[in-house]
Amino acid sequence: MLGLGDIWVALGFWLMVLSSILCVVYGIINWNKGGVTEEELKEEQEWAKAEEEVEETL
């Protein structure tokens, strides 16, 4: 089996190749998906504002 000697070594090799291919396909599919939405950005700003208020009271 490709001169790898043992079935477990060959299995590990093929699983590594398969996982690499799957990672590339996943990256291509999700290449231009949106990042942070406006709602998430507003929520982060509210958290930061609340955190500043808490720090000021301490």
C-alpha cells in the first residue's frame, strides 16, 4: 500500500490527506462570509460602556 508497510501508517496518511482536502474545501466555502454584524457591534459597544461605568464606580 504505497510502500508504507503497515495498514495503520497508510490509514494515518490517507486520513491526513483527506483532512487537508476538507480544510481547503471548508475555507473556500466560507471565504467571504460576513464578519461582525451591526447588532454584534452595538452589543459590544454597550458592554464596553457598561464596563466603563462599573470601573468608574469602583
